[in-house]
Amino acid sequence: MVISEGLAGAGPCIVCKEENSMSKECAICGKKPMVGNNVSHAHNLNKRRFNPNLQRVRAQLKPGLVRKIEVCTSCLKAGKVQKAS
């Protein structure tokens, strides 16, 4: 399976992450942090951030092209990434 088709986002190189290498975004599905609230027993609300569970993996993008990309665990579990051997 080749990852190059159907990538989320519209940046110059979303797979290689050359433009914004420190963003917390999945290279496959484009999952980003969400904002919500911590809720106490007294129902006090404090803002918090839900970050995606990103893992840096060596993935085979095309035959002969291997790169390290940050992928969420749901994409890894679903088999959307072909890991390099």
C-alpha cells in the first residue's frame, strides 16, 4: 500500500513535514489537538487540550522512499501505514 494518495491537508509536503515539522498533526488523517474542559466534582471548568497520540514511524511512502513521519495510533492500528523493514 502506498501512502502518497489521499493524504489529509493541503500543504506543500504533508508526508515529509518539511515546512512545519513540530506540529502535532497526523500525516495520514490530519488529526489535530482538540480543546475541551477539565470538569471537577464541583463542576468547575478549566480549559485543557486533547493531543492526538502521535508516534514517529519509519514508513515506506513509495517503492524505495522511506521517511520518518508522525502518525496517530488509530492510523497505525487501521493499517493505513506501511512500515519500512
